[in-house]
Amino acid sequence: MSVLELKNDLHRLVVNTEDEVILENVRAYFLNLTSHEDWWDKLRDTQQQLVNESIKQLDNGQTYTHQAVRERISKLLHK
């Protein structure tokens, strides 16, 4: 599909919807994709620190399997 065809198809989809929520989401998504800001720079310092701590934990092998987490949550919910 060419760029022109993609634009025409997107235009058709936008014109044919009356759902304001969909239109707002599409607009926000498009603006986000075309923004030149790095999401990292939008994080607060505390959030950046938490991400960095998590990366260190991953690097050190301090992880849990999906199944282990599900089992732990299941035990907590069934008490």
C-alpha cells in the first residue's frame, strides 16, 4: 500500500466515525508518534530511579517467572 493509499484509508476511517473517544485516542496516538520528545525525559526522577533499579535487578537475575507471580497472587487473593 502506498503512502497516498494509506493516507486516503486513514482519512476515510476518520471521516466515517462519529465516536469522539476513538477520534481523541487516534489524535493522541498520532501526536505521540510524531513527537520528538523522549518518553524517558518526561518521567519524574523517582520514576527514572525505579526503572534503573529494575534494570539492575534484571541484570542480577533477580526475577520471578510469570507462573510464580500468578501463584503468589492467587494465594494472596484466596486467603
